[in-house]
Amino acid sequence: MKILWANPNFLHPTTKGGQIRTLEMLRCLHREHEIHYVALVDPKHPEGPERAGEYSTRAYPIAHHPPVRGSAAFALQAAAGLLEPLPLAISRWRSAAMRRQIETLLARERFDSVVCDFLAPAPNFPSLAGCVLFQHNVETVIWRRHAETAPSAIHRAYMGLQARRMERYEARCCRESQHVIAVSETDAERMRDWFGLSDVSWVPTGVDLESFAPPEGRVADPASTSDLVFTGSMDWSPNIDGMLWFAAEVLPLVRAGRPDVSVAIVGRDPAPALRDLAAADPRICVTGTVPNIRPWLWDSAVSIVPLRVGGGTRLKIFEAVAARVPVVSTTVGAEGLPLAHPAQIRLADTPAAFAAECLALLASRDLRRAIAADALAYVAERYSWAKVTAQFADILARFPYPRS
């Protein structure tokens, strides 16, 4: 197949779960198919376009400079968004140049399939009719949960407004697209119910089992050793919210049972509130960007996923499983993943229950090994990237881009 693939970003440096999912699938697709990749790029980060040949036949970088979250420019953009019909999470990725590039390619080339990867590039398509929309999340879920967990009435009102706009826009894009692919059966069912879609496919999340397997005979590095570890992009609001909740509500209960428990928060661009946690507590480590998250998983006892907001599926959980580390998660954090509580993962939604699961695992190496082994056996049988991508390619073949 000859595939046009549009994404809001290039895929290096690879720091987000959605980037990992797209990168691994495109690497597999590129072995057999011709990939034309269109994405927005910040010229300050040339690595993305430079490495696009790893997963695409041709790449088309479009310069774009959305304001950085937390900056004065972002605050102005958010304020202007009060009068913008599109949700802010979409309008900040709108690009006239990207739209022109997609229009040019569609007029010039004969594509067998056209993929809109994430909802964010959708405004840059002349039309989604004939396209396959790849939905890594149900975005409306994320914004509804933001509204539910916002810290003040003003924040709840703003998030509620964004959630309503997102629901209208997401529903319209899903209905306009020829087909929608979700990343879990839960998300697929939500889109059928909420957006009135007659047919939604879904493909599971994969994982690179070989890459995350601990090297035989490896000695733990004290610099990356912790009792509890959280991995993820630490400028993403669901991750920030989850770790602030954990630090305030759960960690004191864990420390009541094990006063010396250490926590590592591993991921790029940590918010100031997270850095403040580390400044106030010497047993909390906030790393910022690291060249490789695997040592932090290998050298931890338990991976925690205390998310209260989010959607899609958590690559961080499958990565922990592949690294042979047991996971404690909220129900939201593990949503859409097929791991079974309590044999393959521990699920808990209240501070007391989450702390109890952490303490139980920290107290027993045998229990940690048993849960990790059960989860690994299940994931290894079903969720290699090659198997996942084959399912995705089959769906694309069933929904070809119409040629005039």
C-alpha cells in the first residue's frame, strides 16, 4: 500500500506514549508499504525530520510554533480560546501550511490509504471523508475528567467548556471519517455510544518485549534505584495530576508503613509543582528527560500509575510488564488493558487501597515476581508490535482511500 500519514509531531525524540505507538507501528508498516509522513515540527528540534527515514519513505516537515504550556503566550492563547469554536487542544495545532501540503499530496499522488493520526491534525485536512482516523484516546473522556477533577470552580467551568467543545468536534470528525480505529475495546464502545458510529475497529497496544527485558546479570545502578517508579511525559496534565494526588494522598499512607520508601518520577519537562516535591522530600527523585527509561524500571520494585484523568491505553504499563516489574494502577490508569486484577496487576482507586497494594508488593519479593511473571506471559503471547501492526494493516486494506 501507498499510505499518507499525518501526525501533529515527528517521532523523535520519542518521549510520549502516543509517539511510541505510532513509531513502532510505522516501523513495521514501512517494511512492506510506502509511507508518506506529514507532520508539524519545531525547527529547534531537527532530530525529528532527520530520523523520519526510519519509518517513512518520504517526510514533509511543516514548521509550527505552538506556545509552550505555562508560558504567557499560552495563557493568552487559552484566553483567546474562550471565543474559539474549536477546543484549545485542537486549535493550537491548526496550520495553514500543513493543510496546503496535504491538499497538494492528495492532488498529486495516488494513495491507497490516508491516516489522520490523533485528532489534532484533523483541522489541517480539506476533508476527512475517505480517511481513517486513528484515535489513541477518546479525547472527550480526558476533558470530562479534567472538568471533574479541576481544583476550583473557575477551572471546572473552563474545563467543562473545553469538554463540550471537544465532544462536538470529536463526534463530527469521527462521523466524517471513512473509518475509526481505537486502541481498546472500551474506547471503541464509547465512540459507538457517544458519537453514534455504526462501526469502529480497535487494535491493542503493543510492546517491544526484547528491548525492555533486563539484561542477564545486570547489576542495579544506585542512581536509578527506587522503591516506586512512575514513567511518563511530566508536562502532560493527567500525569501531573496523578503524581500530585499520589504525593499528597497516597504516599503519606505508604510511609506510615515503610517510612523510608523512595519514589522516582521519570519523564521529560516536569512541571514546577513536581520539582517542588523533590525539593521538599529527599526521597522523591524527579529526573526530567532521561536518555533511557529502562534502567529506572529495572531498578525499581513497583511501577505505579496513579492516574485520575486520561484515555486510551497506557503504554507505560506494558513497558513495566516487559521490564518484569509489577504494577499498581488506578482503574483509569489501566483502562482498556486486558490485565487481570489481582494476578497480573493490582488496581486501587482510593488512597488507602492504593497504599495497601504498594505496601503488599514492597513487602514480598515472591509476590512481585509472581505478578510480574503472570503479566509477562500474557502480554508476550498476544501483544508484539508485529502482531498489532498486522491487524492495523488489515483494517487499512479494508477501507481504501477513494480515488477519483
